[in-house]
Amino acid sequence: MNEIARRHIRSFVLRQGRTTTGQQRAIDALMPVYGISYRAEPLNLDDAFGRNAPKILEIGFGMGDSTAEIARSHTENDYLCLEVHTPGVGNLLKLIGEQNLTNIRIIQHDAIEVLRDMIGDHALDGVHIFFPDPWHKARHNKRRLIQTPFINNLMKKLKPGGYIHAATDWQDYAEQILSVLSSESLLQNTENDYAPRPAYRPLTKFEKRGLGLGHGVWDLVFVRKEDSQKVV
């Protein structure tokens, strides 16, 4: 594939955030252990985690607090976590060290390229996309991550029976996500429209504050059908 064909509109902008001393210390000490470098070649997930277990991909973990809590509560799963912002990577690595979490691996790179180049077909048991950048100005909506081409690629990587769980606090993005996921014939909504927050997804401090102010949060959980169930 030539370079022009590989280009895509990025769903993020690298912001200048301050990395604390503790976060940088965690990066220096733990990224060689729990980090995986981006390479344009398939990644063997069992080898990366050192075991055969369900593999969940998390796209955009922010500062990693919810990620660490989920991984700590569900040691039966392995979590491949993607984030581009260095302070968030450092903070999750700090939590990994403090809580002795062994079921997390981190790739600091663009999720679209990781998914395209490193994740094998039918390799994932689940995908978490919690509070992706809403790009709320209409002229920027094209930068939103969850759009049809992205979901088409994701379908190749998700096992039959695997799930996609997205959450957003922007109603129009929730409506877009619902439309995009509902349009994929290999996906089945677990609800009529939006889902109650699954117990495994903890409330963030930001989310609690927003709910206290009357702001909405929308969860969507879809499951991948067997290939034979695809509507043609």
C-alpha cells in the first residue's frame, strides 16, 4: 500500500500536556515492560501477554484510572490499551506499578493504524471506546473516530460473539454512533437503542460531576454476529 492510500483523517490532536515527574518515572521504568512499540506487522496478542485469555482493546484511555480499575476487577481478561497522549500513558503506567497489574499492555500510537497493521482477524473479544473526542463543531465532525470505514475495519478484528462498548456524553455523537453501529449488518444491538451503563465500566470523576449537573451519558453495546447471520 502506498503512502497516499495509507493516509487518513486523524481523530486526535496531540496537545501539549505536562508530564509529571512521577509519570515520567513510570514511563522510564515500566514502558519497556508493559509497552509495545508500533510496527506495521501483525502482533501475536497471546505472546504479548504471555497467556491465552480474552483480549479486550481499549481505544483512548485518557488518564487510565477507569482502565486500571477494570483490569484490576477482571484479571481473567487482557487489555490492550491505546493512547497518544504522554501524560495519560505515564499515569496508567504509574497505576500499573502501584497496583501490580499484569493484564495491561500499552501502545502509544494512532488507533486506526494499530488496528489496521497490528491486530489480526478475529483476534479481539471486545472493544472499549469510552468518551472519544466528540469534535463537537460541525466542521470537525469528520474527525470523529466512530464512522463507517472504521467500524468496517473493526469487524474484521472482532470475534463472532465479541462486543463493542462505546460511551459518550455528547448526544449528537451518541446518535451518530447508534446510527453507524446499527447500519453494520454484522452487529446486533443488545438494547433497543442505548444501554444501561454496564457494571464493569466505572463512573469517572468528570462523569459524576456531569451527571450531578444533569448532563447525559449514553452507553452503546453491540455484539458481533456469526458471519452466517450477516444480512446481505
